[in-house]
Amino acid sequence: MTEKIVVNTSPMLSLGKMQALEIVGKLPFEFVSPTEVETEILAGANQGYDVQIPEWLKILRLQNSLSPLAIASLDTGEAAVIQLALEQNIELVCIDELKGRRAASAVGLKIIGSLGLIGKAKTLGFIPEISPFIQKAKSAGIYYDDILIKTFLKSFGE
């Protein structure tokens, strides 16, 4: 059985800028996102950003309205990702922002980020190196802490 993962907007944007969406779509996950993430991605596309919703991403509606408390402390996409994971009993979420990661962890969810998905792609042999993807992301304006990147690459033998 394939593990499900609920994906937030920013990892999708980062993976797009890394030109890694096709690779990540091959990972052994069933990728889902709430309609709120779809709305954020489509809004970016309407503003001229080069973003897309890949065919492997399944969009699901929340069963309940977002909590006002969640919306007050997180952006809508992050709040919806966490809520969808809880509603659907999905243990794993893909969130890059620290505040969202902390909130997901606080409710017992497992967290992976865009870099973690790239790392998984390398582990499974879909890509030979991670560093070119990180360079593409940085060239496209995505910020990663230098110490984080150094530690991350070292853990994969790069």
C-alpha cells in the first residue's frame, strides 16, 4: 500500500523551481493537497508565476471549515494541509515553513520538506546528485540556510 502525503504550496513551488516535479511524482507516495493549496497555486499562475499542479497531485476538499485559531497562526495552505492530514488520518505532511512544521509536529504529524523529497529521490536512485537541484532552487530565489544545506548534502555523501 502506498503511503499518502499531504503537500503544501511552498514545497510544490520549490520543486517546480528545481525542475523536480516529474522526479518527485515517481516517488512511492500518493500525493494529495487540500483545495486551499490548489487555490494558492492557481492564484500564482494567474499572477504570471511559472507554477502548475502536476497530474500526480490529487486535490481533496476538507470535511470541515478551517479553525479560526489555525488561520490566525498559520497561512491558509498550511492550516488546510494539517487539517486534511488529521481528517484523512494521513501521518505525513510536506511543509517547508518552520511555523507550519512546528504546528504539524505539535499535533503528531510526521514532516518532510521539499529537500527531503529530493533526498528520497536520490536514495531510490531516481537522481544521481542532489546539489544541482539545490543550485536551481537558489538561482530561482529560494533561500536555504547554508549550514542546513551543507549538513543535508553531507548526509547524502555530497
